Amino acid sequence: MVISLRSGSRIFGVLLAAVSFTLPSLPAQQGSPAANHPVRTERSLAVGSAQLQVKLAEGHLDAGDSAIFEWVQRAAKAVSLYYGSFPLKQAQILVVPGEGRSGVSHGTTWGDMQGAPGFTRISVGEHTTSQELAADWMMTHELTHMAFPSLTRDHHWMEEGMATYIEPVARMQAGQLSREEFWKETIAGMPNGEPASGDEGLDRTHTWGRTYWGGALFYLVADISIRQQTGNRKGVEDAFRGIVAAGGTIDHDWPVEKVLEAGDRATGTPVLTRLYRKWSQSPETVDLDALWKDLGVQSIQGEIHFNESAKLAAVRRMMEQPSR
Ligand SMILES: [Zn+2]
């Protein structure tokens, strides 16, 4: 089970990072996650050859049912584009209207639940507007979780990091998030993932920043390394696709070694295994300013500037495009 705590908004956890972070306890589920949510209406969405059963629980939604179904479809499309197809043949999404509120919140995704290999429950405030749905990241984040095996608690950062890393990339590649907006958020968010003093590596430091953004930073560095080692022919999405192709979806429990091996096999590089060995056990810092400079992207007073002759500009351009 994976829960979205990345942040409630695009403030990037300024609020959440300030409060203590505890991982949600896994067992003691009170009945099923759909309990106490009678369904008002539902629709089956086709996403390529996959079927998404979207259920709307009782309650009012200002935006209307169609806007909700379109929102799920759009998120599923971004995930499908990133992976080449939707990672599961079947999934179920339960949308629970939140009384008197607006905005998307409380996303949680389970493997093998409610009769589906992937099940997401998410709350949409009754006053949520279509514009808020169009700008939402959480639905994409949750569906991305379906494309990764369930790991043990120590490796929870690998699950949250992948969803945090992939979600904006997938939306940018699908044309749902502008390139400028993507880099603005990435440059603002990644510093949250750097180790603080006392950090003991990603497997042993379960803070909010290290779990979500530390994990995302791990995959960003992996992405760039894979591109550098393959003459820009492969990226971390090939590793992620390889993990899914090997059967690594949320309805399967895998040991971490199997994830690293399947990912590395797909790129023909040892990048994930080597990076994991270091980052899991020690506080690895990244010189982000130097990295942005190499990629040819800079945020100056909130405005994004690109430098197409930077050392790694070609790598950045490949990251911005949908892969084959
Ligand atoms: Zn998550």
C-alpha cells in the first residue's frame, strides 16, 4: 500500500516537511478500503487494452461526473505514454467526494484489492473545479504506483521516489504540463531530497523529504547516468518498463535486488545497482546547481531559462520527449 504524502499542493512540502513524518502503519486495515463508501455511479474506461473501473462514491461534485472520469482518463493516458501501455490489464479507482472542501487529496493505492490487481482510493472535494482537476498531479502519482512491485518498509522510498519522479515527467511528455512548469517544479522540489545532518542513507532515514524527494533525486541521477552510459539511447523509463515487463507491478511483492536487476537488465547498465549500494547506506549529496547548469536549465527569479549548448542539453531534451 502506498500513500500520497508528497505534498498537498505544489508548495512542495514546505508545510509537510516542517511536521514530523511517520510512515503509515500497514496492517490493521478496518475492513476494506472501500468500506463505508457506497457507490453512486461508475464507468469503465478503456486505456489501450486496459480497463479502468472508476467508481464515484455517494456525495456531490460541483465539476460533474464527466469531468471526474476525464480527469482519471487523462492521468491514465500520461502513465500509458510513459510506460508504452497501461501497466496493469485491470484497475479500479474509487473517488470519494469530500464535503465542503475543494481539491484532490488522500490518494492511496493498493495491490490486489477489491478484486483488482491495482486499486486506488482518492478524495475529491465537492467544490473542486475543472481547472483544479486539470492541474492535479495526484491521480497520475497514484496510477504510477501500479507500475512497481510492493517492497518492504526500508525500501518505501523506492516506491514513493519513482512515483514522485515519473508523475511530472509523464505529464510533461503527454503535453499536460509545460516544459517550463516541469523544470520549475523539479528545481524547486529536488532540494527536499538532499540528506540533512544525521542522515544514514535512504534505507535507514525515513523522513518525508528523503522518502519522496530523496527517492526522486535517486531516479533523476539514475536517469542521467543511464543516458550518459548508453549514448543517450536509453533512460530510466527503460528500467521502469523492464521492471513491469518482468512482472513487477503493485500486486507482487519483490525483494529489492530483483527490482534493481530487472531495471539494469533493461538498460544494459549497472546504474541502479551501483547507485543503490551507495545511496541506501550513506548520505549522498548532489550538487544540484551544477547539475542544472550541465542540463542547461536555470530558474532565475521564478523564470526558466534554457541553454541548448550546455554539456548535457541533449540529455535534457531526451528526458523531455516521450520515448519510442
Ligand atoms: Zn505515493
